[in-house]
Amino acid sequence: MEKAIQERFPHAKSLSSMELARWLEDSSRNPPVLVDLRSVEEYEVSHLRGAIRVSPRPQAWRLWRLPKDPGPIVAYDSVGWRSAAFVEELTRWGVEQAWYLKRGLFGWVNEGGKLVGKDGRPTRKVHPGDSYYGRLLAPDLRSIPLERLAPPIY
């Protein structure tokens, strides 16, 4: 998946889960704007603390009001594809400090990254998105079993 993302979005810069975790813990660095590119349902199950949700649909990105001087932006989705596309688009808009989270939120939580739920309280559960990519999320971290999800639409 990572190779396909790099080939499809060559101008999108990425950060590993470990790099982002260190950044978020470093009070001497300007914190990034965290952008979650998943559905409302997925976001409400869990997300990174302080993340704002932006529609995962590329047509809606043009409607997002980018702050005049946004500072650094780190985008994420479930596995990295949509967030890499989003960062590629931001790069076209002239945003220089934008990255996507490599391996997405699934990689983040699989590696022990912290999440919060809709109520702001810590959680370890993540919405698996669909029955195909949801397999990349450790079974004990899934908020619902894959069998209850529809197959992905291509």
C-alpha cells in the first residue's frame, strides 16, 4: 500500500506514527493542525485529540476554508490513501508544511498511538471503515466486526 501511495502521490510528504507522536509531545514545536479525512461515523468512534474532520470527498476539499497562515498540517485517514491525495492537493495550493500520516490511523493505533472518542475520553477502538481495508486494523482494536460491514465500493 505504501509503495502505491508514493507512486500515485509523489509530491505528498509523509510522517511515521513515531515521528508524529514525538512532534505532538514536543512543547517547543509549533503543533500541527490535524485533519481527519474519514466519515462522520468513523470520526465519532475515535480520532486524534484536537483533529478537525474534513470530508473525505475530493470535491469538498475546495470548500474547506484553509486558514491564511495555517502552519503545519498533518492529515490522516484510515490507511493513508485519501490523506496523501489531500496533501498532494494542498501542495498544489502552495502549502509547504503539509504531511500525511503514513499507514493512517490504523497504523497509528496498531503501534500504540493514543485516540479519543466522540466524548473526548481516551479509547483504543477504531471504526474499520470497510471489510477490505479494515483487515489492516488489529481485530481487538475494531469497533465493530468486519462481518457487519459492507464490502468496499470501487
